[in-house]
Amino acid sequence: MRLNVLENYPLADLTTFKIGGAARFYVKVEGVGSVYEAVEFAKRQGVPFYCIGGGSNLLVSDRGYAGLIIHMANTETEVATDGDIVYKICGAGVGWDSFVSECINDGLFGVECLSGIPGTVGGAPVQNIGAYGQSVESLIYEVIAVDTSDGGIVRFNNAECKFSYRKSLFNSEAFGRYIIISVKFALKRVGKPSAKYHDLENYFPKDAAITLQDVRTAVLKIRENKGMLQMDGYRGYKCAGSFYKNPVISADHFDKIAGALNTSASNRNWHWPEGSANEKVSAAYLIDNCFGKGFRKERVGLSPNHTLAIVNYDDATFTEVMDFAKLIEDTIYERYGITLEREVQILQ
């Protein structure tokens, strides 16, 4: 199969940040057979390679990337049923929200709260994406990938993906080794729409009878109000969604910062138990206490709707975004002793 490799390919418009220079080489891959061929091309050229999907979690250097960008665009899908379970096998290039919308239209439960998340199916298991009380680790039956070391097709069951909060095998110990080509999801025909997360509890009247579509509509509205949508017809910003993960700290550390934040410990909207001895803390809440929504430094700033989103307001540069992120991170560490971990991937 002949690859259509392009040179000096601009990357900014392939990302939701709309920032970045050109890739030395670029190839769009629509068939599984081309994936390893693309990897071999990079090896022959003596350059690194990096795989992208929707570019929704990516910040690219203004210098661009001196290697090969492999843009996954395979959108083949298969469906199988086993009683009340429906298995959907989706190519890595399928748009994530298109997949969610299709599931809801088919009356399938388990993915409704993940509406409006940008990106593609292939990126979902890498980041173990989640929102409003749901995450993909509870839906993924199998991940199919190419092993870039030898071109072999590898299948990972759910346990082998080593999912944890915003983490998986694919963005940790095996980062860069596997290129995901498709994901097999297990969804339920019978169930109850999930609306347990506090934002959704506040959205719906108590004891309201809600449908899957009601939850999707609510999630899209909430995400739009936070400036977190990257969809046509909705208001959004040039950003990568949540720039940071919510930190997990010890119970003792939490007790110290709870006083520093001058807030009621009974308020469960900004912290959640994590095991028996730790607490997960809202990174957005920490940042809001230090800077406030809409804080700006010239062309870069926080979203006026949600402090987890760093926004490119006026054709900002990569360096400006990174300098702004460092200001946020240094301030949070100095004030609370917490190191913020970036959720966005940096390509330079």
C-alpha cells in the first residue's frame, strides 16, 4: 500500500488550540495496513513519529515537529449483540461525540455523560476520558492496536489496559509503543440514565423522569456554559479543554489546604474521597481561588467560564501558553504545596 506522505505540513488547524508549526512529514492513515508502513517510513528517515486523532488534547510547538505525524482516520465500525449487551467496534478515527450520539439514538446506556468530549475514539482509552460520573474504563471491552516494534496486531482486554484516573497503559509505561486502531465497547440495552454527578443533579428537578437524550442535552449545555465544547453550533474557545488533572493528595494535606481556602469542609463540590486515606481535589477550584475565571496575560488566559481551560485568545504562541501554564503551576505549588499534572500533551 502506497503512503501519501506530505512534507512541511501545518499542524495548527489539526488541533483545537489552533497553535503550532509544521510537521516535517505527515500522513493520514485510513487503513490498518498503513499504520506500520508509516512507522517504517519514519524509521527509514531517522525521525520520530507521533500519532494524533482529533488534536483536542494537544499543544504543538511553534517550531513544529521534526518527525512524522500519523493522523488516524479509519472510521470502520462493526456491531454485535449478546443478550442485553451490544458490542460496538469503532475505528480510531471515529469522532467521539458522533459515537456517543449514535449510542444514545440506539438506546444504549453507559456513555451519555461523555457527550461533547472532543477528539476521536482512538484517544478515549489513552486518556481514560471521563466526565460527570462516567469514564470509558467501564465501557471498554477490548483495545486493538499495532505494536510499533514489530507491526503485530495486539489485543488488550480491559484489565490489561491498566486504567486509572486519566491514565492507562498507553500514556504511561507503554507510551509511544502502541498505535490504537480500534476499540471494542460493551454497552447495555437496559438501564437507567446516569445523573448522579452534582452538576447534573442541580440541572434536573428532584425525582424527574429523564431519558438518555435528556442527559445528553444537559451535559452539552453544561459543557457549553463552561466553554468546554468544540462543536459546530455551540459557543467555545480555542483550547484543549481541561489543561490539568484533578490532584490526589493525602487526607492530612487536604486538612491543611481546606483551611487555607477558607471554605466549608462539608462542601463536596470541590473535593471527593479517593480511597481511605486520600482526597481528590478540584484543580479548577484551586486555580479559581488564586486567579479567578477570565484571568489573562495578554493573548493567553483562563476561560471566563471554567478555570481548567487555558485559552488562546488572540493568536497566542506556544511559548506564551507555556509561560502562562508555568505561572499557574508555580502559584498553586507555592500556595498549597500541590503540583498540578498536565492533562494536555505537549509536542515539540
